Amino acid sequence: MKDLKFEQKRALSRVEAADQLSALADALREGGEAELDFGSGTLSLRIPDDLHSEVEIEIGNNEIELEIEFRWPTARKRAAPPAQEAAARKTAPAKPVRAADRTKPVKRPAAKK
């Protein structure tokens, strides 16, 4: 089951279709939290910096169908640590190894002659 599904089917003029695509393009360009107006309501989405796309064109039954699909995960990626913390991790001295933590060499029986 999907968490949410919004589907709208209606007849549009070429100008209305262009306006709808322009609003979507603006939302994609801005990223972050975007609000899209679909006439019957407003849909709020979080749009990340990276997403996957698919364009599909089908010609048949005296019609042309153009589908543009964008996908991205709903979970937010963890923010990278600040540069200072990352640099400190790289330059921090290694912890000393205690004698008890060292692995003893394995004794093996001598080969038979």
C-alpha cells in the first residue's frame, strides 16, 4: 500500500499545460519544501537535490502519450559532519593498543618429515 497517491485527470489547454509544467519546473529548481497548486487543492512536497527521472513516449491508437516521472526517497539523508569534525577525525592520533588487545600468534605444529 502506498503512503499517499494523488491523481488528477482533466482536459487542459496547451497554455494551462505549460503553466502546470512551469510551476513544477520552478518547484524542482527551488528544491526543499515545495507547494504545487492543482486547482482542487495544494500539494506540499519535499524535493531533494538529487532524484531519478524517467521519460516515456508511446504512440498508438491515434494518440501520443508523454509521461514524465520523477522519483526520490521519502527518508532524508543524514547531513554530512561539519568540515572541522571530519578534519579532526582524520588528524586525531590513533588510540594506543593495550597489550591485552593484541592478538597472540597462533602456534602451529611442526610439519612431519
